[in-house]
Amino acid sequence: MAKRKTTGWSDAPVRRAIPAEHWKQLRRGDRVRVTIAPGFENPGQVDAVSVDHTVVWVNLDGGRGRTLVHCGDGVEIVPQES
């Protein structure tokens, strides 16, 4: 059993998710680097972007699969220079 009980979480205000400005420039087919933490980067290609630019699907290189990244996840998506 948990030692701490969370109460009132349903009363907490919802924090609005706001994507970084460069997320608004991402388009399908763009080459990007997905940085989970310093030193943990995966290159890939943008597969889809939500209308409000808060969610991006990326096909990771090397057969690592397709991953969904939300702007509130703390994961950085950086466009690669051509």
C-alpha cells in the first residue's frame, strides 16, 4: 500500500501544452533529432504532426520504430541541417 495518498488531483488546474516555436515549422518528411536526455539522441523523419503542433510522430532511423512525442513530455525535437 502506498505511504502517501494524493488528494485533490482532480481539482488541480490543467496546464496548457504549448509547443516550442520550431515545432510549428515541422512538416512530414523533415529530418529531425529526437533528444530524450543529454547524450540520448535518435535521428529520424517526421511522419505526422497534429494540427495544433503539440504532437509529432517520428519514424526513428535504424529500425527503431515509430514514436509519438508530445510537447509536454520534455523530449526535444530538433530539425537536422540539410
